[in-house]
Amino acid sequence: DAKTTQPTSMDCAEGRAANLPCNHSTISGNEYVYWYRQIHSQGPQYIIHGLKNNETNEMASLIITEDRKSSTLILPHATLRDTAVYYCIVTRRAAGNKLTFGGGTRVLVKP
Amino acid sequence: NAGVTQTPKFQVLKTGQSMTLQCAQDMNHEYMSWYRQDPGMGLRLIHYSVGAGITDQGEVPNGYNVSRSTTEDFPLRLLSAAPSQTSVYFCASSRGQDSEKLFFGSGTQLSVL
């Protein structure tokens, strides 16, 4: 699986968009980008995933650069309940359920 | 649906004791797995199962045993607990082997003294 690099932490104002970057410069053609989040003491929660096209669901949007070497998770209107650790994971679709979680980005949404 | 249910939520063991962490899911998922999360770290895969009667090792399997006799249940056994196994344990399930979405339980916090 390709290695990912995320900022250790970031703050975001409540009601504003939160843009979480992820670098995966060694990603290969059959690898997907997954995002999960973990709210304090809870089990991780799936957010979104994509291969090369931008994706959107009820929780977030995923923007993947054309060369696929980086991506951005966008929380359109951050709320206090979005405070969590966000994990960017790159893996093959067939291994999408054998995920390797790194350190993630600790996001603090402030009022 | 209850989703993925883990019991107990908290457990304290003495070194050398054995115990079983329980995990059950009611979504008829074929795939189940166990992760551990040490303080300030990401999750690491211990064991996984792609269906009843089939299990395999993950990244950190030593000191743990699993079995999968039914689709619903996937218990994790510690045969002789060690302080290095102090961690938070998460069980997860997904529809199939190549499913993109893992559903996690709420975790079991284990302390080994």
C-alpha cells in the first residue's frame, strides 16, 4: 500500500469548510483513496473513498488531483461534532477492508 | 440493526490470565476483523475472517487466537495476557472481501497489569 502523509493537526471554524490534505505520491494505478474518521474513544467511521474522479456524499467531498499524488477531503460546513482524527488511507479495492491506519490529522472545530 | 457489538467495554486482567473479547454483527456481513489501537497511534490489524470457518493473520497476530464458527460472531482470545497487550480493541465488519466500507464497533479498553 502507498504511504500517505497528513498534517498532524489543524483547526477549523464552526460553519466554515474544512479542507484536509493528504499526500500519496507513490500511489499506484489500482489503489483507492479512503477517508475514515475517529471521534474520541469511538470506533472509526467510514467517510468516503475514490479512485480518480472527485466524489461527494452526504458527509463530505473528495478531490483527487489529476496525477493522483494528493487529495483533499472537504467537510463543507464543519460543526463541533466533526472534531475528530481523520485518516487518509491508500489501498487496493480488494484490500479495502484490511486497512492500515496511520497517525491521521487531528481536527479541532472551534466555535 | 445494532451493527457491530463488542463486549465488554472495559476489562482489567492480570499478567498470564486469559479472556475472550466478544464481537457480534447483525448485518449478515461475510468479512470481520480485529484491530488494536495503542495510545496516540493508528489502528493495526490483528486477525481477519472472510467467512465462517476461515480466518487469517493480520499485521500483529502474536498472542491472539480467533475462530469463526458462525457468520455473526468473531471472538478474539488472549491465551496468556501480557502488559504489551494493553490497548483498545476494535472489531469491524464489511459486506464482502472487497467491500469498500468497514463498520466498526465501539471498542473494548483492555488493561493488563
